[in-house]
Amino acid sequence: VDGGVFAAVDIGASSGRVILGRVGSDGVQLEVVHRFPNGVVEIDGGLRWNFDALFAEVLEGLRAAATVAAVQGERIASIGIDTWAVDYGLVNTAGELTAQPFSYRDDRSRAAVEPVHRKLDPARLYATTGLQFLQFNTIYQLAAEKDLDGLQALLIPDLIAFLLTGVRRTEATNASTTGLFDAVAGEWATEFLSALGLRRDLFPPLIQPGETFGALLPDVASAVGLPRDTKVVAVGSHDTASAVAAVPAREDDFAYISSGTWSLVGLELKHPVLTEASREANFTNERGVDGTIRYLRNMGGLWLLSECQRTWAAEGFRPELPALLQAAAALPPGGPQINPDDPYFIAPDNMPERIRAAVRLTGDVLIDDPAAITRCIMDSLATGYARTIRDAEKLADRSVEMVHVVGGGSQNQLLCQLTADVTGRKVVAGPVEATALGNVLVQARAAGAVTGGLAELRALVAAGSPLQVFTPQLTRL
Ligand code: LFR
């Protein structure tokens, strides 16, 4: 380990940050230099991301990073970018963004599913892409576009990289979430693009994590106060790819839960599982750093709770999260549950009532009380995690002893304990900032500051992060 300072731009569905990562032999120290909110907004009749505002925050964050580094006498070796997957912006030949990008939570892609499946049978799609069916996969969003003439689609992190460097590329881990990517070949599934009447160059050529996009555009460099030769390096630009790269596992056979807005629950494999059984169970084979496969299911996540909190706040009730979780933990086990993966919960609107309605459909009753609703979400997530891990083991013919929880949800003690209880496995919680760590470590390796494979990167995470272990108690559900 040679040391070095790297800037990570990490934007999630509810917030973004620019972080300085200092790499040393005792791990990675992160310093958040800029934090900003994010969320879907209603613009031009659709649920979209306010990308212009996000990009302004990225520049603000890089300016802050440059200032902090200058004060410390440090040189930022490179910049890496990760965000959520699937979504894209459309850019014209002049390089201008033609509209604020749609969010995967917008409903327009739903109507495009059937027409796509009439041209490309879901079984055929899965056999090549290995991608789980989600109505918002890029392939369906693109099918809902009216006019793609002369436009190029840039996935959100690639769009940021393009605006910083002028270089158009599609980072491979994120490309694997489009539904237009061949999971075995690791290349675009061009036959699918053609079948849908999409140009082969709709997306720019691939770039792998660790490769360089290019140096900052002169205007950008001077605007943010960084040297002109500062490079933007591709990382696992799909946030989940970066998060899983930083799971502090020492063993080979582990399950992970990347816990944030979503819960991404599954295993890391060397080869995709493309069987019909796997398709029916709706498992995905997303590409990870170093060509690994993330075999997982997208499960409901803390979106369910944060949306409830948003509704409660609008009603004048603003409980602190720790107090809410404590009250939920004090409730007796065996309460009502929902299926947290139900597409019914994707859109943002009165979540407490929708959860209660879902419980009513099961013939049970969930009282209109924040603690009870919170407990219902936690129980339902833990039960879902256990089911998903069991399914993954069976479908991939593997068995795991340990469950690693990374991301924001690793701080949720109730959820971690329930997960240990219901799965009957040891749960190792942390680090919270796995995504940023994965982002920084892939940059550090590209710079030669760190050597080795994922095992070596993970050992550095384990060395530098406080982890909490939860052992299974008598099942409380
Ligand atoms: C998590 C995530 C998931 C992806 C979802 C939508 O932040 O990237 O992996 O399925 O967001 O893009």
C-alpha cells in the first residue's frame, strides 16, 4: 500500500456526497467534504432527477475537495463517480442534455414492457442478460422514449464523467443493468438493440472499472480549482457494484445485503446463473468489479421507512429515527407483514396507508401507529432477506455462513438483529460508507497505490472499519 488521496462522488436516491479517501496500510480514511440532498421531482409531467442541480453540487463538492486537499498539501490523484443504476440522460451531438433524466420511479416504462416482450421473449432476454425483470430496467425505459434520433444515452454516472471530461463511455457494471448487456460475453447484446430498432451506438463504448475516462476539461478544472491533469477514473459506477467490492468479507462464501433505499440481497459468483429457475425466482446477474457476478434480488429497502417518515412529517409528526426504532423493537414479535418487493411500493405517495392496505389484503390488521408500521417494515424486510438468501443458495448451489450488511441500513440495529434471528446466521454490520470505500479503492488500485484482487481490497476495508456482529437469538418473528 503506497498511499494516496482520491475523490469519490457518490450519489444515492436520497442524498449525495463528495468524499476524500486517504488510503494507507491501515485502511481508508474517508472525509466527507460536501453533502447534498437528492430525490425524485415532478418535472415536465414525469418523475425525474434534477440533474442540473446534482451536477452543480458535484462541482461544488469537487471545489470543496480541492480546497481541503490544498490546505493539507495533498494532491488528489483522481476522481471516481458512482450513482444508482438503470437511469440515463439523453445527449445530442453538441453534447447537451436534452431533458432532465427520468427516474426509474416514473411509471411510463410499465406500458412499454409488453411491446418489448412481444419482440423479445422474457426467457430469451434472461438467457443472455441474466437481468431480473424490473419494469424500470433501461430497456423498457428506452422503449418508452418517443424520439432517439441523433441522441446518445449516458447512464447517470457516465453523464457526470462526460460533463467533467468530454469523454463518452459506458461503464460496464452499470451497463449490465440496462437489459441490453450480455452477461457471459461482457459486451453489448447488439442483437437486442437491433430487435428494438435502437442504434448500436445509442450507448457509447464500454469502459471497465480501473480504466481512465480522461482528464478534466480545462473549464471544469479551473472552475473547481483542481490541476488540469486530474483524471476521472472509472470505478464500479453502479453504486451496488462499489458497495459489494467493499464488503469486508474474509471468507469466500458470504451473503451480502447492500442496505439503503433498496436492499440488494445475494451472493458474489464467478459465473452467471441463467437457468429458467433463476429467472422465475427473479434473481439478477449484475456485473461487479473484476468481472464478478452479483447474483441478487432487488428487495424493498429503507425507502419504505423514509417514505413513511416523509408522510408523517407532512402530518406534523417528526420522530427521530432512533426513538422510532426503539419503540418498534419494544413491540411483541409475530406482527403483520407485507411483501416489501411488491411494485405497489415503488411510487412515492402516502406509504403508511399503502402498507396498511397491503396488510389488510392479507386479512390482517396493522394499526395506524408509526412504531407498529415501522416494526412491520423491519419484520417484513428481515423475513424477505432470509427467504432471498435461502433461494440464492439453492439456485447457485452454494451455502453461506455469514451475512454482511453494508450501507446505511447497517446502522439499523433492530433490522440487523432481526436479520440474524430470521436467517439464523451471524450478521456482520458495516461499513456504512461501503459504496464510497469501493469507489476509492478501485481508484487507488488503478493508481498503483494498492495491489491485488478483491480479497486484498476487502482486507483493507476490514482493517479500517468498525464492524458490529449480531448473533442469532431465538427467532422472534
Ligand atoms: C441501489 C440501486 C440498485 C438499483 C436501483 C435502481 O442504489 O443502484 O442496485 O437496482 O438502485 O437503479
